[in-house]
Amino acid sequence: MTAQLTLPAVQVLTDPPAGPPSLERPLTLQLGPLSFPDGQPLRQDDTRKIGAFVYRAQGSAEQIWNEGERNWTKVPPDLATLATLTPLPLQFKAGDPAPWQGLLVAAGQKDQGGAARFATAQNGAPAYRLRAFVNARRDGIDYTGLGPPSADLHFVSLAESQRFAVRLDTGDAQNCQQVRLMLKNGALSEAGYVEIRTTGGQEVEIANCTPGGAVKARIVLLDNGDIRLEPASGRNIVLGGTLEAERITYQPHNGAGRLTL
């Protein structure tokens, strides 16, 4: 014989409490207290499986994390199929107002193909949410329940939210061939950067950017020793002092061939 359990939503505690969830910091999950339909409390010894399933939503589509297969998959059509999956475990903490607790660690989690399991949100997607799941048994009766979704989680990255950043083209400083030092504006778009690279020759690039992060003007120290000055479109190269040069090559406005002074 089976019966239905009514469960509350999982509460997710972020760090800091008022901030959005970050990939780098574990999230605390809380649930409960729980009770059977007759009002009797659900005890730890009654549970056969208790935890929280993680769902991912992009638009109207929703998937569930399959821990056994290490991938995102279709949401099971019924509780019996859902019960075959493994949720994030919740442990009982006696005396706590929300006694069922667990942790969601997003950083470093990979799927079976090596891709990141959790991603930062762009324009509200992807959104992650949790639902509590309980399978319990008492007096020869099996009880199963799936809770409502938690508040949506839109992950941010602490590294991406820092105003000053250093970006490597590889995951480690030992083998990188390109490094960029940048400062971001209040909207976290690049205000300007210095980039040093060794691929295709040794070059150094200095640039400032528009408020949206697009390159405005730049100076490039080329591998052959040339210095390239590129002002923004329609702008000028302004010299405030005396210009000394051995030779000047220029393109006349009349379209004639290049001339040398």
C-alpha cells in the first residue's frame, strides 16, 4: 500500500544571505519539519530515501540532474521513476527548526563529458531550482512525496564580478601563452586592458574600451618591433609635443601613391 506525502519547498541559504548564489560558495539547503498525513512527525528512522533533486530550466524546458549517469536528462513522468534516481542527500539535525539539511556545491562539478554542471546566468538563463523528495515507510505503508520548486537560482561567478581581473588562455600559469590584465567598469564590462601574448610572435597590446566593453583605441607592440597606433573610428592621433622622425611615409588625400618625406 502506498500514500502521498505533502512536502514544503526547499529553502536555499546563500552566502552572503542577501546576495545571489555564487558558483564558488556552497549553498545550504534546509527542509522541514516533515510529518505524515495524520500529523505524526516523520523521523529519520522512517525514511528510505530523502533529499533534493536539482532541476535546470532554460525557457519553458526543464531537465533534472541524473547523478547515476552524470548528465542532465528529461524529467521522469511519475514518482515511481523519479524514485530510481539519486537526489542530493539531506541529513537530520535534531532540534533545528528546519531539521533536514544539506549542501549544494556548484564549483568544480562536471558532467560525464567534462563540461561544467552549473553555469552562470545570462539574461536569466539557465535557472536552477530544487524539489524535496521523500520515500518513507511506517506501519507497512510506503509514503512518497515531491515538494514544490524552490526559488530559482541564477548563479554568478565571484571571479567575473571582480572589477580587476587577470585572465589566462589556459587553466594554469605554468603553460599559458596569453595573459590579459583588465579593469571593469560598474557594469562589469572591460574599461581597458593590457594583453601579453606569445602565440604567433611576442606582442603586447594596450587598449581602452567603450562602456559596453568594445575596443575603442589600442596600441600594439608587434613581434617585428613595429608599433601600431589605432585610434577609434573617426578619431585622431594627437601629439602634444615636438615630433622628431627620421622618415615619414604617408598616403595623400588625392589617392596618389604613398609618399616619403
